[in-house]
Amino acid sequence: MTEHDLISVKYWVDLTVKALIGIVVTLVGMDYRSVKNSLRELEQKKYELFVQAQVIHVELLAIKDRVERIDNKLDRVK
């Protein structure tokens, strides 16, 4: 094996290692982006559910107040 062949083999091994590292970094980056998007969607859904819960709570308080007023009116009628 000549020195030129040895340099050529080292070059291709180095190039292959760098390509594998690039592939691994790309796959990790894609996974990170996917997890980040999922987290953003979950945070958005959590906020929407929190707002819906607050609206339902306010509506429930309003209904409770109406029922109490109706009950008071019925007590006065008796």
C-alpha cells in the first residue's frame, strides 16, 4: 500500500465519519423540533382548556345566582 493510497483511505474514512455525524445531528434536530412543536401545541391546548373552564365557572355562578333568586321568590309566594 502506497502513501497515496493511505492518504486516500484516511480521507474517505474522515469524510464518512463527518457524514455520519451530520446525519446524527440532523436526526436529533428533527426530533427536537418535533418535541418543541408538540410542547407548543400542548401549551396552547392547556390555555384554551383553562379559558373554557373559567367561562364555565362564571356561567355556573350565574346559574346558581338565578336559582337562588327563583328560590327566594318562591319562598315569598308561599
